[in-house]
Amino acid sequence: MVKQIQEALAKGFTAGGSNRKIEIIVKDTQSSSTRATAAAKELITQDQVDIVVGSGTPDTTNPVADQCEASGVPNITTIAPWEAWWNGRGGKDGEGFKYTTLFFFGMQEFADCFVPMWDRMGVSNKSVAALWPDDTDANAFRRGLTPLAGKGGYSMIDGGGYQDGATDFSSPISKFKAANAELFTGTPIPPDFQTFWKQAAQQGYRPKLATVAKVMLFPSEAEALGDLTKNIATDIWWSPSHPYKSSLDGTSAQQLADKFAQDTGKQWTQALGSVYSLFEIAVEAFKKSSDPKDKNDVADKLQKMNMTGMSGPLDFTKGPKPGIAIQHPVGGQWRKGTKFPWDITIVDNTANKDVPVGGDLEATNA
């Protein structure tokens, strides 16, 4: 994506009355909050950047945003539920943050995505097995998705909090089986889901439909599970099927995915659209500011941002909290692919009619 952005902005852009070019400095957080904090500090104090963009999950977004807020540096992050970003950072109603912003979605949007798929399964027992570890992400789901599912007539069967890296999931599996939970959801880290899903199959727990978050977002996860991947459903906030295009050069979502595959030999992932939009928003904030080197001015433009680009329409003024723009994911299922071993098929667009459906919703375990 860095290469794509550099190519799109090769001729520069007008900001503050003159032509500007950007330099992109990349730091790897290694999915560690400690490393994310250190990386943000390096960018701010050593590299003296004008803006910091970051992704994804609260392990990266929250500490990076905290450092930017404390240092007065404009910041945009993504791929973290807004509740985990806002509440996890001590956001206060009516105040918001001055320098830090987020675009993604939250529990209401997860419910809007998952519940219609649950409804279509026609299960008689409306119990939903929930594999939620004891971490920032999962606790947001535990507190937020449970009441929203209840409004749809579903009761959550919480398997119990556990520490990341667990190797034995016999206890939650037994709990789910005892409740005859035909629907499953969860937000474990990818290695833990791989362990859980294999153990669930071995122990005879095969829910009719699995709708998972945080995991099964990358083709490598699908390949690692092999045949157990079939028809696992997840939230899809960006795909080649989305009818969106770049605000920088008009590249479509499909073209971006195809270019990524051409350049790397790898399959598209949802992160492509999100990361691309981080840079779109940063450039737009620079363009709108009277002086792109004025951090307060740029931060103000971020808070007031309302634009459409690779991730579709993003309005940071609407909330649910100040400086947060909401996306609306659709439901997708993993199916055997043609160019690659596994690919995502959009099967439910209840929450976002802009995105075309590519196939029927099928049971994960018939």
C-alpha cells in the first residue's frame, strides 16, 4: 500500500498554497502494545512526523493514539471496534479527543451484520456460543454485543474469559455443547481460534453457523484450517466487490486488489482498503488545512472530515462519538477459490446495500 500511495501521489498535491510531496516512514508494532508505544514515540520525537496513521486492533491503535494525543500530533487509526478504542482510552462523553481519530465500526454494526445471518439459519434454539478471551477487544463484545443480540431474541453463552495463548478449550466446548448452541461467534486471536476450531471438531461441537470477528480475516488463516474453513462467516468491511474507488487517482476496489495480487503474488485482504484510506484521509486533511505543517489545524480538519474514498463514505462528524467515522460491514463466507485456495463470497448485504451479494448463505456445518 505504501508503494501504491507513493505512485498515486508521485506528482505531489496542493496544500497550503503550494505543491507538497509526502515521505512515508514505516514502523512495525509487531502487534505488541509495548512496541506500538515505542514506535509511536520514535515517529514523533526522532522522525518528527506531521501525522501518524496506524492499524489494527486495539493492541496497536490505542497506544499509538495515546502517544499522539499526549504529544499533540494528528492521528488516524482503523481496524479496531470503536468501543474498544474509545472506552479503552478513557474517552469522555461530550469531549472527545483533540488529535486522534478512528474509522471502523462497533457492536451495533457487528449485530447488524451477524444477526441477519443468524436469523436466516432458522434455528429453534436461539443460543449463541461466544468464545471471548479476557482482553480489550473481547470485553467490548462481551458488554456490547450481548444486549444487542438479546434484542434480536438471542442469548449469548459466554465460554468464559481466558488468557491469549490458551491450548485447551475443552471447558468452553463442553459448555457450548451442553447449551446446544447451534450458532457460534467469538473474537479470539487467530492462533487461539485455530486451536479452538480444531478441538471443537474433534470433540463433536459443530455449530450450524459460525460468525467470527477479528479472526479469519486473512487467507493464511483459511489455508491453515484446511477443510474446516468451509463456510465460516465473518464481517467484511472492504473487498474487491465493494463499489468504492480511490479519492487520489480513481483506482477501484477491484483494481486495487488485482494490483496487489499482481505485485506480490498474494491474495487481497480487507486491510488493503483500510490502510489505503488511512493515507487518503491524511492527504485530505493536509489539503484542507491552511498550513499542512500546523498540527492543530490538521487535527481540526481530521475531526471535521467527511469524505468518500476507497473505504466508501466516512463522516467523522456523525459519531457515535467525536472523531469517529462508521463503516457498515456485510456478511461473507469462506469458500473454495479459483485463483487461490480459499476466497470470500459476500452472502448477506442487509447492513450495506451498496455491496452486491455474490452467493447464498450456507450452513457452516450442514
